[in-house]
Amino acid sequence: MEFYYRDEGFYLEVPKYYSLTGDIYRIEELVKSTYPTDKRDRITDVDFDGKLTFLMSHNGSWIGPNHHWNKYKQLTVRVMYYEKNVEAVYYVYAKFADGEPSEVEALVAVDLSPKQEAELPSTEVDTSKVIELKDGDTLLLGQTGEISYGTRKSGSAYHVYNWSIVEGKDLVILDEGHDSCKITARGKGKVVVKCSYSYTEKKESVLTGREEDDPEIDTKRFEITIE
């Protein structure tokens, strides 16, 4: 569940048919010893073997409550409504030990209806070539295009690019790279691809007066038309 406010999002995994309306998951149930990744584009359900898992975006990383270096002071996930294969509504409250935002409260509705994958068109198109795409470009059914973010801050302690489809998810297949991604057209319509670029800039600390790496996030959107 992402982008319900700015770049915020959370990942919740529960065993199949486990959730019911009224369930409450607290930090004691969600805490783990380790997590295989803190990058959104690398999170997959196979990482957690179908077990109860929670991660939330914070300071450019996706983190969950941890036995050894827990950054959560409080965490509650409540299932306000759940209907299998239809819809779920979650209430999430999180309070962090450091960083911004220090406190997050969200009410998020999630579509659980099964998604049908569109069939590739019978029209003959050249699918062997990857097309360079920019904001406002057009892609034909069956073709694959590559979008490059085009920015890299010098002197940053890290460079993290998180790609996602914010509109037209059923129309394309997304293949995320580092500072670029590829989309393959599966249906006609408008697609909006979003990339959040996380980096650091040297800034003077108001507390110590020393230069420190200050986390920053820039975002770009690319609108692509599929015909």
C-alpha cells in the first residue's frame, strides 16, 4: 500500500485467509530478528514465507520492527474491514525513535479483487527493440520501453531509485532497474510511472555545527500513452 500520502507506504503480509475484520496486530506480533531487504523494489512475498510481516517507508528505507535495532517506539495495525477478494481497510499507527516523520497515522483502503492479465495483441509489432521513453511519449501494444530518471547528485552517500506505476497498473509490466526501468505494454490507455530518488546532501547540523549527510527525496512522474 503506497502513496496514500506523499511517498509514504507500508507492506503488510499475513497468512492466506488469516485476516478478519477487527483484528489488531501489535508490535510484539510483528517484530522480527532480520529482514532480507530495506528496498521497496526488492520486497517480494516469497521473502517472508507467508508469515505475518510489516514494513513501512521511513527516511528512504522500508523497515520493520526489529529485535536488535528497533526504530519503532509504537506500532499498531488494525483491520477495520476485510472482505476476501473484494476490499480491506487498514488503520496504521507508527511512532519512530528518530527521523521524520516521527509519527504516522493512516487509514488505507486496498482493492483485493483478482486482477486479470491482459492478453498480448495479435497485431504484429517489433518486440525485439527496447524504445527510449520520455515523459509524454507513446508506446505500442507489445513493445517495451525504457525510462531513465536522468539525475544523480554528486557527493551523495547513497543513490536509491524506487520505481512504481501510479496509474494504469494493469496496462504494463514493470521491470525495475537502478536509475531506469522498463515497461512492456499490455493494454491501451494512459500509464503514469513514478520514481522517487533518495540521496544525501551535506548540511550543517543545528545541534553540533558539523557537516552531516542529510537525507533528501526527489520525485519525477512520466506519463506514457499506450496505443
